[in-house]
Amino acid sequence: MADLQALMTALQQRIGPHPDGAHLPAHHEQCLGCGVDNPHGHHLSVHREGDLVVATHIFDDRHVGAPGIAHGGAVATVLDDLYGFLLYLVGEPAVTRQLVVEYLAPVLIGTTYRLEARVDRREGRKLFVNAKVTALDGRTAATSTAVFVTVDAEHFAQARPSSAI
């Protein structure tokens, strides 16, 4: 039970509040999207911009699908992780229920993209969110919508091996 308490304490520290312009902390050090200690990760650095969470990102050779183009799964991973930062603004933990990505143009390796996400609305435990991936020249390469569902600490405890709790 001590591990669950530590998990919830860490979660509450990350969830907020975060003022406009603030850099938002990584979900955890090994997170595939934003974890600084994950050698295979994207290392997203996200900040709050009003009601948005925003990052810039360059997909690299670890993320190749077709030559010169980021794998669609890598793009989806980054968007899903970006959505996770909205929870810091909402103030409670949630998990992905549905993620939809519309690929409008190739997401190129070595190109800087602006990523931004926002909450559209809330219906009970459901959060409806949207995001876009835009090149610095203004070309939108991908858009996304998702549904997240708020959860309590027990949700995360269920995912941990019983020996770890």
C-alpha cells in the first residue's frame, strides 16, 4: 500500500496547479512520450499556454516509418502523451478511452512541429479533447480527437504486479 500512496503523492504533485506559461513536469521518468530517462522516448517538453498544452517536437531516425517520414504510431504516441498533460490542467488523473488521428500530410523526420492540445468539453467522467500537429511553415500535418475517462488511484494499482504493491 505504501507504493500506491507514493504513486498518488507523485501524481498529485504533477497534476497542479500550473500557471499559464509553466513548464509541465514529465508524467514519470520512463514515460515513452516525455520521460527524460527513456532512451527510446520522444522526450516531449510541454508547457501551458492558456487552455492549451503545447510542445515543439522533431521526429528523428528512431521514429521512421517510410524513408524520411515518421511512423504513424510514433505520431499517435506523441499525441496521446500530449493529451496526458491536459490532465494537469483538469486536475485529476484519466486514461485514454479512444484516440483518433487524421494524417493530413507526411510528418517528416528532422522537421520541427508545434503540437497543441485542448479540452473541448467534459461529460461526467469523460473528457473530449483535440490536438493538432503543425509544421512551422503553418502546414497542418495531423489532427486528432480523443476521449479520456477520469479514474481513481485504484485503477493504477491494478496495473502493478501484486509483489510491487
